Amino acid sequence: IKSVFEYIVNTVEYDENAADNQNIYSALVNHRSVCAGYSRSAQYLLKRFGIECIYVTGDVILPDGEKGAHAWNIVKCDETYYQMDVTFGDPLFLENENREDLPERMINYEYLCCTDEQIQRDHIPDERADYPVCDSDDLNYYKMNGLYYDEFDSDEILRKMKEGIAEKEEMFVCSFKNEKIYNQAKQQMIENLLPMAAQ
């Protein structure tokens, strides 16, 4: 599942004007598509590997607060269902939506094998469909890679930042259990930890 997610993010460019952008041809052949092409391609490739993958439709809440039609997936791994949005994994899509420059090879893993609760912060599935429940976060990318924090530990985060710099990573990304911990960490990370790590 992770390999297909990364393959699509790394080979497809988000382009609202792409030809055939509602099908897999736009993504897998022309390498330019929108959410429908990303999601249908993920579904096609995962099914070729024998992995159940559902095409999900609904709306997404954009940074300006407006809603827009969107498509993503639900995948099944070891009898458990997970939400997955390949489009939101692509930095080109994020740049278009957030108007900020991101490293070209960056992948946003926040939407890889996540829960209903996580994805429904900005995704609203179509109520007419009966989608499986996705309530497990055991495949959370950040948990599996030691970048998920139940509490703010400045020494541990500084150590991880320094490791990333030593490995020449373009950016440091981590995840927090909830918004309260994130808000507690954010200011200290920007004002103290990033300058210390950069030195």
C-alpha cells in the first residue's frame, strides 16, 4: 500500500487541466491528473496486488473554508480498513491549495492508512454510500517511524531533528496525538528547537 501511494505521488503531477483527468489514463500514462485520477489509479494498482481498495467520493474543506468535490480511497490491510488520500500526499497538490513552496520529493504521509477521525478533519464522505469503519491507527506512518508523540518532549524532538539534518533530509515532519499537544509544541519548535538544530 505504501509503495503504491509513493509511486503515484512521485510519478503524477497534480494538474486541473490535464486531459482525461477523471480516469487512470491521465495518471498512469500522461502522469498529470486530479483526485479522481490519483484515486482510481491507486484502486487499480492495489487491486492488481490483491488488495481491496474502495473509491470514495465526497467533499474536502479547502484552506479558504470552501468545500470542493473530492475523491480518495479506503484500503484493507490484514482484515482492517484504513482511509488513504494519495492526492493529499502530493506536494504539488498541497502547493496549489496552500500557496506555499514545498520540497519537490516530499511526501505527506498524514493521509496514508489513517482513521476516519483523522481524515474527517477536512474530508466529508458522501452520506449516500455505506463505507467501512476505519478506526485503527496501528499503521500510522509517523507511529511506525518513531515520529509520533503523545506528549511534547523537546529533547527527543531535537534529537530527531538533528538526525534528519545529518541524513540531509529537506524537512522535519512529525505528528502529535492531538491539537493541544501540537499547539504546545509548535511555538517552541519554531522559536527554539529549529534554530538549535540548524546550528
